[in-house]
Amino acid sequence: MALFKRRTAGKPGEWYYCLEHRKVEEGPECPAKDRFGPYPSPEAAGHAMETAHERNARWENDPRWHDAPGAGPRSPED
């Protein structure tokens, strides 16, 4: 018995943004590796790339995820 079942059809109300085709789709039409989502609406899915850029910028500028400037590699004793 398989632990995970492959879902071949999407659920109504699940919206995705396909990175390969650069389009919004209802339900997962394309493979997971090629899409962002699910989103609650087609409008939110249409802004997937903007949302990703904003989140990446926040992460890159978040001091909790970066070592102090000029700090070298940590030793195993730290």
C-alpha cells in the first residue's frame, strides 16, 4: 500500500501559478516542481512571483538568518 497517493486532479478553489507556462491554473495541472501554490484566489496566484520576490528580499535582509558582518566560520567548539 502506498503511503502517498498521487493526486491527478485539482480541487476547485485551489489556484496555482505555473512557472513553466507562466500562467494561473485551477488545481494542479503541472508537476509540483513547476508551480507555486496553492493560493486562495486566482488574483493571489497571479501575484505569485511578486510575493516570492518580496519574501526573498525580507529573508535576505533578516539579521536572524545571517552571521554578524566580518565573522569567520564557526568552530566546532562554539
